[in-house]
Amino acid sequence: MGNLSQRFGFLNFPKGFVLLLKVKQERRRMIESANTGANIHQFSVDKTVKNLGSSFSGLTSLEAKKRLKKYGLNKILREQKKSALVFFLDQFKDPLLILLILAGVLSVSIGEMIEGIAMFAIVLLNAILGFVQEYRAEKAMEALQELTAPMALAIRDGEEQKVPASKLVPGDIILLEAGDIIPADSRLIELASLQVDEASLTGESLPVQKKISPANADAPIADQHNMAFMGTVVTYGKAKAFVARTGMQTEFGKISSSLQDTQKIQTPLQKKFDQLARHIGIAAVVLIFIVFVSGMLLGTLSLLEMLVFALALAVATVPVALPTIVTIGLSMGSKLLAKFNMLVKKLPAAESLGAATVICSDKTGTITQNQMSVTRAFFNGQTINIDAYSGFSVGGKVINPAGMEPFFRIAFLCNNAKENGNGAKKMVNGNPTDVALLAASKKAKFERSHFEPYFKFQAELPFDSDRKMMSVIYNNNQEGRTEAFVKGAPDFLLESCTRIYDHGTVRPLTEFDRKKIIGANQSFAENALRVIALAYREIPDNFVHKIRLVEKDLIFVGLAGIIDPPREGVKEAIARCHTAGISLMMITGDHETTARAIAKQIGLYKIGDMTLTGKEIERMPEKELVEVIDRVRVAARVLPVQKLKIVEALQKKGHVVSMTGDGINDAPALKKADIGITMGITGTDVSKEVADAILTDDNFNTIVNAIGEGRNVYDKVIKSAKYLLSCNTGEILVILLSILLQLPLPLIPLQILMINLLTDAIPALGLGFETAEDNIMERSPRRPDERPINGKRFISIIIMGIVMALGTLYLFNEYLEFGLHYARTVAFTTLVFIQMFAVMSSRSLTPSLKKLNPFTNLWLLGGVALSILLHLMVVYWAPMQSIFKTVSLQWNDWWKIIAVSSIGLVIMELSKVAIRFNRSGPKHAK
């Protein structure tokens, strides 16, 4: 009874009722939590406190417990994981495997136990291979992990206390400082130069400077400057904040919740398999019905004998080896992709990328390095280019950066980035701008050892959003004076400058100098560079802690242009995508100007292309978005729901969409896309959870390398299907034509099943090991609506089937005078050898001498050799002769069989020339 109670809910009413109450209670908590923290960013600090029912001294422990019971734990609910059994059973949903199971049942029903068992073994092997790949990949991904900090510093009972982040509630006051992961969506009420890295949530590459003033009611997440969101990281400064939303009501929680509503569509390969299985099933029923009816009408065999023949043909019609070939092709593709640093979670994803007509890529961390770098400097009145490989140059001429010591002295000393570790494990932590300035200093050979012996730190005047500057005070022991080193926004800092450093001397700053500096600043900004101005001055000791005295009468030194640069090789990878007919679109949370500048730099954006912002996408009717989507190359300031709109618009336009990204904000679009690819290093756990594949090196180039292998997987499926269906058509036509011509049947049912084993299960598997064709990345993607067996392939299959049937029947008729068994043995042998020649021709879809070399695919050559050996045993070994009703052939019979059989190879090669396969899809790429 206990087991029944577990299986049937109505026998376990009390537990079911309790579960129902818990679900209702959780819903009520979520609604209350949502109402409490809704639009909290638009209110003043005082109104925030009132809305949250809290106070500036925080909550009491008793009140926190009450609220915890009311709102629930500050946790992200995880999607239920599949068990190993479910993973295994899912493998049997493949329509081709279902056809194979039915064929196995038919084999057993006509007494062919060995054939039936072999088919069931192939089904099981396919299921095991698919299960192992997908289950391993799933286990390689850790379960959805919370991005909340394990502990948080809160004020309760009027005192600072460390509490588990999971027990924070709306109304709690939390304290934040550099390095903290923000534990819940919070309204800032006090801060000191707070900067937060929100790249994983908004896609913004630079840390966001926070304020406490109210934001507009309709401000998007990226512009809610008084909010700190769960899962983002404090990079600089300190703050005090009220917890506004927890758990599933946080922005992170909403995205996680939306993933459960986002349906994952079938991969292109799964769609094609459904079509292929349907086509094979219809063809089999029609042809076998024709054979059965013809045989009955012409009295070829009795009803029972004709039924057995029809069942044998039904078994032969199903391409037994195709599911195995596909699985082998996908497995090999997955292993090769792993060598290319791409981990495939599900086997069909190995092919899906090859079907992509458009790649939607996140900018930060995918196309770019997610690491700010100084790429230009304005110093001594000239613009200096800084490149990671070619070094420092002016107008293309390489220069020695040794003369830039004053510039890098400020960049190095007015800097809070810290180096940790040694050797290969050395890491630099801090504000990305500081990290970039420190890296540029080291690039110019100005290391810590250059400054440390001579400069002693005295004080820091931190950055704030009002004056937009930061100063540090050092004792310059080398020159015996105290100096202030200042960096900040160019327009603010330039107003405080009265002098300029010019080739080793300090002179008054002229109006001409100002115009030149402003021009350089504008030029940098137009190229999407974030510009930092650098200055210094000597100060008396009594100025040290007084901002208004320190930050005036400054000596201007230079400008540093900073950007998150493209990854190495991205420009070349995009050019290869264009050659392969694949469009690209950059989707980012960054500003429009920055995104477009990067897109132009890497060859993604050209004259006539469009840029859309998130707000424009939101306001645009769906029909209008679908109409213009093919021209859009950059989508900036985009929210997660807008990314979904883009993917859906592309899919409605007929595209196969690949979406790449690494942030929480990318997860819904990753799931909705035909294939979602995330980053293994910088990717969040949420994005890894929903993606189909993971780039273990975070390199966009890897995607392009994987496209060719993905296309090769599909090519192998088509080659195998075309070959197998040609052979099966030939077998059916041999029987049908012999009935229509009123000849004796040239094959017995057991011989038909043996041919099926010799040609399907052995040599055809060798096609799964075929290498890619040379032009695979020089053709456009196949049409998304292309059928696996299109009109031209169907014609080729029929022609090949007719050639097989006519060749076999010709020799069968020639040898009838030597007896029916002898003629059947010749027909049996001819059909097998025609198919051996045909499989060699099936190695390519276009004429290729390289592919006709049998030694370039030893697996296929071995399969052909094994099939011939087994056939010779059936023909010449007495025990097999008695089973298969064969007789020994004479040596002079073989030259006729080989001559006729080789016609299959010639006809297939000629058909490649005569019937030009249209492999090109719509030319989406520009």
C-alpha cells in the first residue's frame, strides 16, 4: 500500500494537500515581495524606508524572522533536474530509432531472430552512446548555483551582524565594500565612490558609478543608478543599502524564472530526422504495398509467401545503419569540437552550429576581451597608439615609451589596482580602469620597482561623482617634495589645469593647448574610448587632505584612451563567417556609440547597416522588427526580454539562430535560440545551465572553427541517407520489376535481409568517419526549410536504384539457364557488389578524385573488405550455402559481376555532374 501511496496522489491526500498549501504560500510570498520592492528606484530615501516598513537602524531579529516566514528564503529556485533514467529514455524519442524498433519487431515476426536481435542491439547501442555523451556533459555542468554571497553584513538590533545571505529580507540594511557580491536587489542610501560591475546582468563592460538620488520611474535596469542588484560585484568604494527584493523577485530571479517559460525548440537536425523518418515511412508503405498487390494480382507467390516477402522488404527499407551513423558522426564531431575548446552538452548541438544562418553574439567577454586596455594616449601634443603586439607608435612609426615616464608615473601611482600571487598565478584585481592603466604602465616597462624606492604614499582623495576626479598624495623622496597625482574626467580635470607638461618642461596652458586637448578627447570618444585625463602638481604639506586646495592649479600631462578591445583573431573569424554566408549581429548592454565603434573595427558594421537600441526594439511592432531584422548588425542597451524578441524575429524570418553570451542576461535568449553557446571561463552558471555548448576558452574564433565540423556532420547524414536509400530502393525495384516482368523472384527473403546487413550495418558505418570536404566553409548555409531528401537527391536515389535493379536483373536473366539457385546467387552477389562500389562514390556530394581514393578513409575500406569477406562465406561455405540457398560461383562469373557492378560507381559520379546539387541557402551574410 505504501508504494501505491507514493504512485497515486489520491491515496496520499494529506501530503498532497500540504504540498498544495505550500505552493499557494510561496506564490503569496512572491506577490508580497514583488509589491514591497516594486519600482523602489523612483523613490527618495525617506520614502524608501517608509515603503519597506523599516528604519535607519535596521530591523530587529524578531522582525527579520517574521519577514523571513512571510517572504521566504533569499534563494533562486532551481529547475528540476532530469534523472539518469529519464536521460536514457529520452534517447528513444528519435523517429529513426522508432522505425528501427518496428523493423526489428517485423524481423522477429517472420522468424528472423538474428536479424531482429541485431536491430535491437543497434537501437540499444545508439541509446547508450547518446546517453553517455549527454549525461557526461550535463554532469560536467554544475547545477544552477546561487550567485549570492554566502554571508552578508547587515544591521540588525542596531548592530552590525554577519548573517547568511539566504536569510536576508526586504527592509534589512546591508553594508557593501569593494569585492563584495551583492546578495539581494537593494536601494542605496549612503555611499562613498561606489562602483559596481554589472556586466553579467546588463552587459555593460564598465563598472557603473552609483548615486543615491531617485531614478526615473521608467528607467531600465542599466540606468537605475541607485540600485545594487543581486549577483553583481562591488569593484570600488563602500555603501549602505536597504534590501528591496529577495529570491525570485530579484532581477536575477526574474530571469531564472523566465527560463522556465522559454521553450527550447528542436535542433535543425532533429527537425530533419522527423522529416526523414516520415519520408522513409511513407515510401516504405507505398512501395511495399505496390509489391504486395502486384505479386498477388500476377500470382507470383501465395498470399502467405507474398506477405513474408513484403515484411522482409519492409525490414530492408528501413536504413538500419543510419541512426548509428548519425550518432557516430555526432560523437566524433563532439570530440573534435572538444579539441577546438567547445564542450557539447547534447549531441545534436554538434550539427546545429553548422546549420546556423546568423550568429547573435554578446559583445563583452565574447567578441571583446572583457578586460579594459589603454589603446591610445595623448602626450607631448601627439596621439600615441598602444598595441599589445606592436607596442607604442606614432603615425605608424614605433617609438620608445621611456620618454613617457611622467604620464605613466601618474597612471601607476594614482591607482588602486593590486597585484596578487607570483609568476603564472599573478593576478591583478581592482577597478577595470585602474587595471588597464597599470597594465599599460607595465607594458611601457614602468614596474613597481621603478617607483617604489622613491615615492612614499601619504593620502588618497577618493573619486566621487560630483567632482569626477581622484587624487593621491606621495612624498617624492628623489626630488625632496610632496606631489599630488590626479586622474579624472577630461572636461572636469582640464578646468582645474593652468599649466601643461611639454617635452620635459612645464609652461602655462594656452587656449590653443586646450583646443588641441579637447580635439584629442573628442577623437578618442568618437572611437568609443573611455578617456581619462592625467595631471599633477607640487603641494605644501598642509594641503594634503584638502580637495579644494589640492585639485587646482594642476599641470596637465596627458589623456589615456581605454576600451575593452576585440579578441585577437575576431576580425578574421568574422570575415570567414561572411565567406561561409553567415550573418552576425552584436547584441549588448553597452552604449550604442561604443558598440557600433567596436563593430566597425572588426568588420561587422558597414554603410547601410542598422543599429537599434533596446528602447527602439521595445517600441517597434513585431511585424516591423521582423521586416528590418536582416539589416540590424548592432543592438545596444538591450534588456533580456529584448534579446528574446531579436531571436524570435530572426527565427520568424526563417533563420537558424546561434546565440552566444556569458551573462545572466543572456540566458533566456540562449535557451530560445536554435543553439545557445556560452563561455566556460567568464560565463555565469545560469548561462552554462541553459546553453547547448560551452566555449572552454571563451574565444569567438572557436565558434567559426566549429561551424565547419557542424556542417560536416550534416553532410555525413545526407551522404549516408542518400546511399542507404539508393540501396534499399534498388532492392525493392529488383523484386517489383521481376514481378512485373513475370520473372522468378531473384532473391529470397533471407538474402534480402543479408544484403541489408552487409550493406547497411557494416560499410555504411564507415561514412560516419568521413572527413569534411574542402569547400565546406566556402558555401552558404543550407536553406533552413531544406528537406533532407530534396527533389534532386530523390531523382539521384531513384536513378541509382534503377541502375542497381536493371544490372541485377540483367545478370539474373542471363544465368537462369544454369538453374534458379545459380541465377539467384549471381543476382545476390551483383546487388551486394553494386552497393560496395556505390558506398565509395557516396563519400562526396560533388565530383572528387580525392574522395575516390579508398585509402583516405580506412574505416570505410575496412567495412567494405569485411562485407565482401562475409559475402564470400555465404557463397562458398557449405553450412552458409544451405541456409541462404547459394551455390559456388565460377571464376569466369566474377568478371561479369564486377563489370556490371562498377557501373554503379560510374553512374553515381556522372549524376553528380549532371545533377548539380543546390547546396546553397539564402545568402544572409553581407
